[in-house]
Amino acid sequence: IYKQIWDEIKKADNILLIAHINPDGDALGSELSLYPILKRMGKKVTVFNATKPLPEYLDFLPNFDKVTNKLPKKTDLTISFDCGSFDRLGLEEKPSFLINIDHHISNTNYGDINLIEPNHASTSQVIYDILKANNIDIPADTAVCIYTALVTDTGSFQYESVNDKVFECAADLVRCGVKPDFVSKMLFQRDRLSRLRLLAKAYETIEMCCEGKVAFVEVTKEMMEITGAIKDDTDTIVNSVRALAPVEVACMLREDDEGIKISLRSKNYADVSKIAQKHGGGGHIRAAGATIKGEFDFEKVKEMLKKDLKEIV
Ligand code: 5GP
Ligand code: MN
Ligand code: MN
């Protein structure tokens, strides 16, 4: 299948690269990673993401400015990255031919070709394997994208998905021109004061239950308005709540336009992707999410989740 995917790429002239809405480092890094290589091959390439504006903290990714939210007129081949279900691509219609490259265990195999590697640490690591299997040279611009996606999806090489292959991949990307300290500084040393102010407010709402194994944290629209925080500023709150010593599962509830967005993170053994799927979302064993549409009562959602979580912690 690694060879088959490259054959399809070679055949196509107009290629559309896409990733999930509200992109993270893996989504954006993955969809941008093939851009320099495909351009070098003489292809017409569009890098699409339905979300606008894109997260500012990823603006250092090479060709970030090429990402558009307008679809091209003509497409022979669409490749989606890091997206577990078709609805999270933000497309109105099914593309004529779609290759689905991902590492979500919950992936629904919505493509004409599906390459899903749930044991890979990031979708970008799957791309790396495709390039290696086809003896493709990796330019520095591509390497930076693949590496950044690897860093963000592994929590800086901390998660269970990290193994010898991940470090070998990272080492090779450094040989291809990545400066790890540059990527780290871009990702982690450009923090926003509004984000810290939001953290301060959110941490006040932390509620522990199940003998401390479960922790909830809340983010309301009011908190965001008072602190001037943006949605991106909420991204890592749930991770720092999981870091509390007794916690196995941390859950953030965020008030959104459509309802309450939940983000679940587990530490050692709880499979939170199952709970997210039960509520119409998805994700990985240790990181998953969903939106409870039309529901704005935090207490109600917490009670519901407590029942689910009691069973698995
Ligand atoms: P987060 O909590 O950071 O939004 O998401 C954690 C993980 O769960 C990510 O891998 C993300 O792709 C997945 N995820 C989050 N929300 C949803 C959702 O509504 N639907 C699906 N299918 N996956 C989600
Ligand atoms: Mn992602
Ligand atoms: Mn990913």
C-alpha cells in the first residue's frame, strides 16, 4: 500500500492535500509536508484547510502561507491527513478519488485507499514511512513539518506511542535539516499572556472525583472574553490537569457555539476514545474529544461523564 499510494500520486496532476478542521501540529504539519516534494515533481498542489484563521503558533511551518480555505476547480487526487472521519474534513462533497492517511484508531475508512496506522505516534510518521518506502529524498522544509507534527502529537516525545522507530525517524529528520531547538522555541517559547490568564481562571474550576482519579476543568465563554483568550489558548489545559499526581483521566469542558466541547486525556490505562465515540466524537486511547451538541449545562455533562468514567478508572 505504501508503494500503491505513491503510484497514485505519480499519476495525478492536480493534487489536493487536506486535514481535519481546527488543525493541530500533526494535521497542519502533515498536510504541508508533501507540498515541497509534490511541487518539485511538477504537480499542481493545493493545501486546504476549512478552518480560518489557522492557529498562529504553527505559523513557522514552511509554506504556512500557502494553506487556503478555497477549493480548487480541478482535482484528480485528494489526500486527507490525520482525520478520523469524513465530516471533520469540512468538505461539502466527496472527492472523486480520496486517499485517507491517518493514525486514529477510530478512523472510519472513508477513503478509496485507507492507510491507518494506529501504532504510529503521528500521521506525519506515516508520511515519513511512505517517503522512505519509495526512496524519496526529504527536503528540509518537509522534515520540519514532519518533525513538528511528531513533537506536538507525542507531547514532546513523552507518550506511550514513543518508541525506537519514533526516535529513529526524529534523528533522520534532524539529518535532513531540522533544528530541534528552533522548533521547540517556535512551539513553546512564544506563549500568550491571555493564555496564562485563562489558565488561572480555568484552574479555579478543577473538580476531582472518583478518589482523585478523575478531574474536570471548565472553560466558559465568559472566561475567554474576560482574558481575551482565543480557542487555541485552551489546547493544553486538559494536559496539565492530567499531570496531577492521582489523576488517570482529565476532562475539559468548553462552552462552544454548538454546545459543550469535551476533551479527554488519560495517563496509564483508561481508553477514553471509547467514551468520546459514545458521545459522537473520537480520537485515541489517551486523547479523545467530542462535542455534545445543543447542550450548555456543564453540571449535566459532568454527571453524564462521571457515570462513564467510573466504569473505566
Ligand atoms: P482534542 O481534545 O484536543 O480536541 O482532541 C483529542 C483527539 O481527539 C484528537 O486526536 C482529535 O482528532 C480527536 N477528536 C477531538 N474531538 C473530536 C470529535 O469531535 N470527533 C472526532 N472524531 N475526533 C475528535
Ligand atoms: Mn490531529
Ligand atoms: Mn495526529
